[in-house]
Amino acid sequence: MNPSLILALVAALGPALPTAAGAHRLQAQAVTAEGATPPFPVLGQRVSQATDGTYPGLDLRMVTEPAPVPGQAGAYLAARQAAAENDFAAAAQYFSQAVEADPADEFLQDGAIVSLVSAGMVDQAVALADRIEAAGGGTELSALLRRVDRARAEDWPAVLQMLDSMPSDPSAGGPLLDGLFRAWALMGAGRASDAFALLEKMGNEPGAGGMAHFQLALAKASVGDYEGAALLLEDPVASTHLQGLTARVQVLSQLERNDQALALFEPLDRIEDEPQLAALRDRLAAGDRVPFDVVTNAREGLAQVLVTFGGALMGGQETDPLALLYARLAQYLDPDEPDARLLSAQLLMNAGQFDLAERDYEALRAAGQMRPVSELARIDTLARADRLEAAEAAARALTADYPQLAQGWVSLGDVLRQRDRFAEAVPVYDRALEILQAQEDPQASWFALYARGISRERSGDFDGADADFQAALQLQPDQAPILNYLGYSWVDRNIRLDEALRLIERAVELRPDDGYILDSLAWAYYRLGRYGDAVAPMERAVTVMSEDSLVNDHMGDIYWMVGRKREAEIQWHRAQSLYKPEDTDTDLPRIRAKLHVGLDAVLKAEAENGGTLPEGFGLPPEPAPQPDSENGDAAEDEAQP
């Protein structure tokens, strides 16, 4: 891939997209056999072997960005700004304006194409690529787009001619993608034996074997050679990812080997989180001969190639800008391919383009192609982005479509807790626990017990909360969050302090640098009157959580009790300045009272009032209303002799 295209990708897609976050607290993982490695090329992998036997890639950080194009600086800079914010539609508009002003600039051409495709405007991108070609120009990216467009029309001779006339540069997987493109074009042109020979040759290339074998298996199965496909899918690299497993199971079923197909499900964990996979297993168990439908023609096969490349580039610490491009082009090739739509939606979510992503998610749901594991990740991403209303709507839709999916109910409960609707969360966790406790593994229910305990405690049902926390601890005795929450809840209520301290001390052993747990330990010492012991852990907690209003408030109370009253006032002032409306545990009127009359007076007033501070106690009096200027002037006039 030439440097101009690399720069255009960086410009059009801005900073590297963050990878999808795992599910909130409880990771939602796709079903794969343990140790499975998908047959994907690594980012930047080359097919041509270097002299040292390695496959070096092109490091995007080594490429120097060109200066803005003279005369198009405004549109260019606007495009870059929109791209930096992942606003693909705006970036497409501004890059297109820049191209209109300088139609021969390849950098601007590729920037416009990448932005248009990322925004889902592939038709416009293809039209631009055709105009570039008609004007005698063309880049690697515009050639790829035109190739995909001809494949969509199933004009396979044209695709083969394009591959011959403009092969990809030998970087970022170009030859590998070209080879797979050519193989499926040969399949589409009715030259299956040539396609098989090409894929077999590619399978012998270092680093390309897994992907080539998988595509060869799909190609053979698509024309009914199930024996050949079955042999290829025995390679773990080719079949232990979700799509490979589905293909292998369907191939074995076509060979009337359902017993072997069923055995493939045995090592899998949490298969019930993938209802489509569970349904496939149930059909096999019932003796059905499951049809092979992973790929039925060359166009679908090529879409699978693009999905595979996009999925490979989504993994790791950073997401390559090409990932969304490949996912969008796969959708363009095969609009009914759920994996392409799902990959696009996930990448758009990670880029913060929630509205664009929602279109694809809604289309998946309407087509009955929703994948629960991906929905759980989507809900978590929405919640982390503080789009809680959308997260709740998605969670409710998931529980409606999959009412027996316990993790769907847990996810909904988590969103309700994040919205401080603790009483509503309790029956949601009840439903999750009904499902989980009917399963054979008792450990499956510990998190739902813990989460329901939090909801009960925040709703004032302390006995119910204690029962849930203790039940969760019986299942997971070394879970620091449970130990800490139960211990702190007792400390906060000033009950069972010695037992609470033991729980919190164990939590500190497990997580010695956790600011919340250190705060709990210090507060337990405070409640026990061990003020000197409380100083060190609370100072560590403040170091870790310097922006937390409650931790700073606690630090002030402890300093006061050891005689460091000036430092206590500083901490209370800091807690007051850090307070936010969502800090529901921080008592702002109490902080103000401590600053005005001191902690001793506040504690005395609370003791005399049954443990709570009288309303308005210790607060400075409201300033007397000042007379307005007219009345003041009149009074002054009346006072004159």
C-alpha cells in the first residue's frame, strides 16, 4: 500500500479507534474453543518473505504527513478536524470539496473515498473512483473500490482484468487480499479448479496458510465438495473461530456425521450466550441434516474475505483504519451478511458514531440476526459513553428477544443501577437469578447476587443486602469487591465493626492499591476510634482518588480527630469544590457545617438528634436582604433635616 493511501487513511479516520470494551465487570466473550486463533493476517503482515525470514509491516508512525494542499487549506483542515472527531459524513463532504478543487491529488482522492465509505456512502465513493479512473488517474484504494463494485455486479471477467492491470503494493496484506480476491473471482467465473489450485498454493505461503485453507474449505463446500472441505477444516487455525466452527459443523452434517459435529461443542464455554449456535447444536442432536449456508456463491465468499480482514484489524491494542473500510465494503458486496453489518456497527460504536451504528443494530434486530454477546458489548459501550437511555433501551430489547439469557437481565440491572434506579433493579436481578440458579454451576450466580445486594442496600433493604452479599461470598470468598462492599456497608451503619474490619482487611490484601478499599479500611479504623491507624490508608486513598469528594471529606474528618485541624479544613474545602450532583454519598450540608462550626460540634448535634444532623445546623445565617436603591435613596431623603 503506497504512503499516499496510508496518509489518506490516517487523515480520513483520525486517531486509531479504541478496541471494544469488555462487558461491565463480567466479560462477555464470543464462543471459541480454548486457545483458538482465527485465521487472520496480523496488522501490516506481508506475504512476500523478507531476507531474514520475517514478514515486516509498514509502521504508520514512520510516515511523515504532508503539508496542507495550497488553495484547498480550508476544506482540507475542516476535513481533518471532522475526521479527528470521527465525523465521517462531514469529513466526506470536506474531502470531496477539496477533490473538486484539485481533482488530480491522490491524497485528497483517497481521503474522500475512505470518508465516504466509512460513512456508509459507498455508492458515492464508487462514483468518485470511476470518475478518477475516467480522468486517467487512480490509486490503489480507488482500484479496490471499483473491483468490489464489479464483484457486486458479478462481472467476474472485469474483476480478473482489474487484478491483472493494477495489483496491490506488497504491504498491509495487499498480495494476500489480491490472491483471495482472484480465487473467488475464478469461482464466480466458473473456474473452480483454477481457484482451488491458487488457494492451495497460497496455503503453502508462510503466514497465509490458515486463511487460505479456510477460504479453500468454503469454496469447496460451496460447490458440494464436503469431503475436501472437512479435511481442510480439521486444521485448528482454520476452524476454531466462530465462523469456522459453524462451517465445519455444517459440512460434517452434510456428510451425515452429526455425532462428530456434536463433539465439537463439548469444549465450548457459555454456549447458551450464543443462541444461534445453541440452536445449531440442538438441530444436530435432533438428527437434522443441517444445510451448508456460510457461503453459497462467489460474491458471498468475497464478502467473507473482507469481513475476515476487517475483524483481524479490529483486534489488539489499536484498531487499524482499514477495519471499517473492509467491513463497509463487505456490507456493500453482501447486504444480507450479518457478520459484515455487525462488524461495521461495532467499529462505529468504538468510534463514537452511535447514531450510524444504531442503524445497523436495528437492521440486525429486524432481520432476527442479533447476536447476544455482541449486544452485551454494545450495551456496555453505550453505558460507558453515558448514553444510559439508549443502553437501557438496548438491554430491554435484548431481554425481550432472549428472555432466558441471564446475562441480558444482569446487563439491564447494571444499567438501572448506573441510573440510580436501585429499587427497579432488584426484580431484574431476581429474574437473572431465577435463570442462573436453575443451572448446574452454582458459581454462575455470584455476580447477580452481589449486584442485587448493592441494589437492595441502596434501596434501604439492609437485611436483604446482607443476605445477598454473604451468599455471594460463600461462592466467591476471595472477591475483593464483595468483601469491601459488605464491610463498608456495616461500617457506614456503624454495626458489626470488628467483623467489618476483618472483611475489609482481607480485601486490602487482595487489592492493596484500590482507592475505594483503602478508604473503607481507613473509615473502619475511624469508626473504631483508631484515628491514628486511619491516617496512612486514607492518605493512600486520597493519592489514588484525588478527585473524589467523599474520600477527601473522610480525609478531613480523620485529620480533625488526630488534631490536624487546619489540614482537615483544607480537605473539606477540597471535597466541597469537587462535589458533583451525582456524588450521592457525599453530604454537602454536613461538609459546610464542619467548615463553619467544626467536626466536634457536628458530632454532638448528631448524637443529640438520633444520629442525623438537624436541618440547617451549623450553616452560616443567610445574609439579610439589602434594600433596593430606590427605597434606600428614599429613606436617606427622609432622614435629611
